[in-house]
Amino acid sequence: MILNKEEQKVYKKEIKDVAPKTKHISTLLRAFFTGGTICCIGQGVNQVLGILLPSLTEEDRGGYTTLLMIFFTGILTAFGVYDHIGNFGGAGSIIPITGFANSIVSQAMEHKREGIIFGICSNMFAIAGPVIVMGITASVVVGIVYLFL
Amino acid sequence: MKNQTVLFRSPVPVAETATIAGPKEKEGPLHAYFHYTLEDDLLKQDSHEHAEIRLHVGVLKQLLNRAKLSPQEIDCAFAGDLLDEIIGSNFAMRELDIPFFGIYNACATFGESLILGSCMIEGGFAERVTCSVTSHFATAERQYRYPLELGCQRTPLSQWTVTGAGATLLDKNATSKIKITSGTIGKVVDYGIKDANDMGCVMAPAALSTLRTHLQDTGRTVDYYDKIFTGDLGYSGSLLLQKKASETGIILHNHEDCGNLIYNRIAQNVESGGSGACCCGLVFNGYIYDQLQKGRLKKVLLMPTGALLSKTSSLQGESIPAICHAVSVEVIE
Amino acid sequence: MNVFIDYLLVFAVGGGICVLGQLFINYTKMTSARILVIFLLIGVVLEACGVFESIKEVAQAGITVPITGFGSNLAKGAIKGARENGVLGAIVGGTKAASAGLAGAIFIGFLSALVAKPKSKGVK
């Protein structure tokens, strides 16, 4: 038995009545706190790098910061800590570059048992793949547009 | 068979049950009713899928031990789980010397196996039948949702897949007073919900449809039963079922949900409750069977509910159909 | 004192971006992949319009650590490539500039997977 569109709408409304409400304020505050903290850590890493290696250009410093942040995430994910941060922070831990790294590392770990080639390598980008595809496509589009400017 | 309901002329005795519960279930309120509990959900295997296969082998061996039977004395086994191509059951059965039917109705598999097993016995085709199911949090999470280590939040409607295995032995010649008296075969119901985190609300209409059919076919009312147990509607799904039922004039005052019973919903942080093929498998074979034996419950209607989705169907924009089977289990002196 | 205000800005902007993402999650039930793509594209667009640099002056890591920074890197590289190297630069420039993040994530992902096993949740 399949309901028609009208009846489906009515049923969806009924679900809304019984479903527990998402705690908006709490999730937003936690996202703010987690996201802000991760960005501050990034800022800190960047400044420390500036002090330790003053010869680096600003761009290179940014590159090293990204690498270090990703490295930390890899370790936290491998030790099973990042999923707890994610459960607490929601978007606060997804949107920073650490979330991107976590999506790659967690997928790779999950599929370890299917072997290195067909497990780890081919499943690594199940979540992060769209980001890379869209990102690179967008960059090529921007590049081509700027050719004519 | 009357409409959708099979009424057994000679009710089928439930001879023995066996359960293995995972570590989180062990911390839940029903821990005292499980026959065996695990410390670790990996069982020293190298993947959670292997662990689930061990669970299935383990629960069937335990069942045979408790009933003091050898595998050769079982006429056939009905078994299922949630893994792709039900490999949990298929691979478990290569170690046991029992003729085997693999079945799948998602979380309603246990109900399906009880009805099929009872029909085999009632029809005179078999004397002893086992019905078993397993589910595992880690394998289900990976198959239907996200990797374990991905940082993401669980939505308030999501449910926690039960880790465990449950098995029931139906024996024509057993002296057990606990008998299966009827079974209502559910129809697939689709209310157009697409949210794969909202299983309870997907399955509630299926439960209601089967419940109404069952009451109609048997001419019983809700009051006939001491308790009506749904499979894994969870907190919100149960509320929805009770509300929809009262709209059709059925007051479900004796309704319980296995998904609500198995965990301490707030303290164990499981959002809307438990789910999974083995949710009702553990609660029936552990808790309900015990209550029936002690005479605290006499007439019970078990209604395992299943959401029939796959990852592919969800991605292709399909809504989630659901099914519910009802089995009435009674103490007959 | 200046440092304190710097960090306050980083915290506020970074947190603000994440709050925006959380609003998306709460109201539209989007998954991680969609959220990441949206914010990445926001970064690309901001950079392409030339606004990103001025935000970065103020917010620093607050806007570069979120995935918007990755997007901006891609766009910046593509623009630079297009100006210096013509067609080839326009196509490879973006990937070149973002390769630190990509290569790093792939490498550490591969290593962690070789070493560590995923753990089941909820069991203390």
C-alpha cells in the first residue's frame, strides 16, 4: 500500500507532532564553541610556525598549518577520539579542514578488512570525494573565466 | 488461513530459547534476562562481520545445548540478519549440519521466521524447527549509515541497532505450555517517508495495519492480550502508533515496544531507542519468554516491524516501505 | 592585548561559520558531504570575487581553517595560474595550490587505516 502525495503530507505533519524537537540553541552553541576552538588552534599553529621558522613565506606557513591540522585529525581519528568531538560539536567539527580529513581517515579505517586496494584505497573518498570533485571543477571554471578577464 | 492470519489448530509449542546480548545491551534494564552476555562486541575476530557470524553460530549451539539436541535432530532452520545477502546467517550455517532457509524482512525477520516455522510444524512437514536472528551495531551502522569513526551527530529520531543474537526452538512434541496460536502475515506499507534516520515513524503505519488486520481476522480485541509488544518502533514510533491507533478506535493501553525496553533511553544515550533484527529477538527470547514461563504474562502478541530500505534505494530517492508480522504466543495449560 | 582581540575574532568568525553549517544540518537534515561541498563552494566564490582576502585580513584562521579556506586556495591557484601560464595554468593551478591538503589527508588516511581499527561506539 502506498499513500498518495496529499496523505503523505498529512502523515509527515503527524510525525512532527510526536518527534522530539532538535535542541537548536544547544547544538548551535556547541557548534560555535567547537568550530571557534578548532580555528583558534589553527591560528596558534600558524603563529608558532611563524616564530619557529621565520624564513617561511605566508603561503608556505598556511600549507604547513593545513598539514599539521590534518595530521592531528588523523591521530585523533585513529585513536577513536574525533567521533566523540563530532558527536558533541556537530557542524563545528565537520566544516573545519579537520572534518574533511576525518571523513577520509574514518572511511579508510572502516574498510580496512576488505584489503588495501579494494578496501582502503577505493573507499577512502566515499564522503570526501564530492568535495574534491566539486572543488577542482570549480577551480578550473574560475581559472578559465579569469583567462578572459 | 483466514484472510491474512494463520490460526493454528494445534498450537505450536515453543520448546526452548537462547540469547546472546552485546555489551551495551548488558548495561540495559533487561540484562538479567539474557542467557549470555558479551564483554566485547568484536569477539576476538578481526571484523565486526565475522563477529556477527560467530554470534549466530554461538546462539544456535547454545540453543541446541539447552535443549539437549544434536544438529541432526533439527528438521530445518529459519534464520536471517541485516547484512547484505544475509551473509551472517548463510556463513553461520556452513558450520551447522541443519537444513536451512535464509530469510529477510529487515527487522521483522524474527516474526517471519516464527510464522514460517510454525506453519512447517502445523502442516506436518517438520517436527523441530529453529528460528534465529542476529544484528550488530557496527555492521548495520557501516551498511546503512556512516563509518564508525566519522564525527557526526545522531539525530533525535535515530535509533541504536541492537548487538546480539536470539534463537527459538519450536518442537511439535515438546511439553512446553507456551504455544504459538496464530500468526498474521503483514503487507508492505509505504507512507512516503524518506528519512533513513526515522525508522520508528516509517514502521508505525505497518504495525497499525497488521494489528488491525490481526484483530479483525481473529475477532479479538486489544484486551484479549496481556501485552502487545511491537518490534523496534522506539520512543517516537510508539507514540505515533498509539496516536494513530486511537484515531481508529483502538486504545493501546497494554502496548510496549522492545526498542524502548531494551535500553535505558536517556541514560544510555540512544536517542529514540533500540532497533535491529535482534531487538525483538533478544526481548522475546529473553524477557518475554521468561515472563510467560513464570506465568506473569499469559497472552502476548509479538509484532516485529521492519523497514525495507537499502542504501541504493535511499540514494535513488525511493521512499522507505515497511512491514510488520504479528505472532500471538499464549500459555495453554 | 592585540593578540587577544585577534584570537577573539578568529573564534567568532570560525564559530559563526560553523553555526551557519549547524543551521543547515538542523533545518534541512543535510549530511556531512553536502555541507562540506556548500562551504567549499562559498570559499571558491568569495575568492573569485576578491572578497576573501579582505575577510582574511581580519579573521585570519577563522576563515582559512574551515573548508572555505581550502576552496579559496583552489580558486586563488587557478587565478594565479591563468594569469601566469594561460590555459594550462587555469586548469592545473587550483589543484596545485590545494595539493597540501589533499596529499596530506590521503597520506595520513592511508597510514591510519594501516595502523588502527575502528572501534564500536557507546561501550565504555
